[in-house]
Amino acid sequence: MYQLFCDSNCELWHTVAKEYGLRVIRMPYVLDGQEYYYDLGENTDFAHFYKRMREGAVPTTSAINEQNYIDYFEPVLQEGKDIYYITFSHKLSATFESMDRAIATLKEKYPDREIRTFDTKSISLGAGFQVRYAAEKYRAGATMDELDAFLTDLREHTVVYFVVDDLVYLKRGGRISALTAAFGTLLGIKPMISIMPDGSLKSVGKVKGSKRVIAEFLRIMHEHSCNVKDYRVEVMQADCPETGEAFTAALKEEFGQDVVVDCQIVGPVIASHCGPGTLGLIFYGNK
């Protein structure tokens, strides 16, 4: 028997995580000098967080330490269960160095227990998309080997794109260069960012205006042969609900009213790096 873990950077809504019996590792952020741990929206004051960002507050994020991971994992091991942890992209955080040390320590203490991790090579609902479908397998009784095989395939088909409203946040976090940020800001051009096969972020195009963003997203979905019959489409909006709703409506008009679309707000940890006004898209594609 094993316990399935994820972290709050996968951004599954808290009700979904509870429905599937997931243990969630909460990732930290600091706003106005106070540290919080994202709870997948259960008690999060999104209005205050985004208001402060728009007023100029600079939230920060950090890696959790080795002891944090031990505190999450050890009670499960003490119950005699193994652990399978589906993580966000290892390319995007140093937190996994602490995780590796914690796992090494716990394996010495619990040599008969197994702790297995899977790198989604994604972030936000790009990771959550994989967690949700793996959780369905988990609840149906899949073994860890079966989850490995399933997730390895699903990861290759998880497509993530997003467009930010203000380049300052990506620049501040080192995700784009200062030159790119200045150029884009002057021209009102926003970069289209995607997640690469190795789990890193890369600018893959430029768009101007929310209507063009939606049209470009729809074009990309067709280009990638988006499977809306068997899989959900995830829309992420960072305090721009009207844009998210407009995109959801466009998706249903393009692919049919039966398409399952989740439109969800971006949590504070991810929003600290992408900023208000970000619009994201996650779907199952051919590559």
C-alpha cells in the first residue's frame, strides 16, 4: 500500500485533492513580510494578494527545507505505507535538493519502505493535469509501476502555454532577460511562454492584445491535435476573470459545448512569478 503525494504548485483545487485522497505538500510565499503556505485555495485571500501586487508589493517564494519534507513523509512511513510523490518541474526550483536529502535520510531509517518521485516537468495545472489523471488510477488501485508508465506517457502529451500581462515579474524571477522585458513593455508585446520537454520555460512567440491571445491559443490547440473528447482543458487566469471567461466561451464555441473546461485562478506562489493578468492554457496534445 502506498500514499499519493503532490505539492501545491500543481494548483489542483483543494476540493479535488481531497476527493482523490492526496497528501499535499504546501509551498511557501511571503507577502508584506508575512509567510504563508498555499493551501490550494481553501482559505486563500486571493483578492488581497492580487490587490497588493497591483499596488506594488513584491511577494517572494522560497524552497522548503529537508525537515519540512521529513515532517510530511515520516508519518506515512510510520503507518507502514510507501510514498509516491508527483512533483512540479525540478528545473524550476532548488527545493528538490532538500527533498533528495530528506528521502536519503528516511530510507536509512525505514529501509523496508519505498519512496518514489515523478517529475511532471511542468508547473501549475500543467502538473495538476497529470496529478488528477494519475489520482484516478491511484484510486482505482494502480501500482506504483503502473503509475510510472501512465505518467511517463501522459507527460509527453501535456501541453502548457501562457501569456503574461506585465513582463516585470518574469524578469524579476530571472525567467526572461531585462532586454526582452524592456522591448516587450515598450511595444506592448507579450511573450508566449511554453514548457520545454526538460521542464524549463521558454518564450516561443509574441502576441499583442487579449483577443489575439485567445485566437493564438485556439490555433495552438488545433496544431497540437488537442484531445477534448477524453481529457479536460485547463484555463488559468491570474486575477483576470473576464479574460478567463471569454476564453472559456471561445473554447466551447470552437470545440463544442460538451468540452470540459476548468477555469481557475492562479495561486499566490505561481502568481509571484507571472503576475496579475496572466492567462494560461493546459491540454492533452499530440506532443
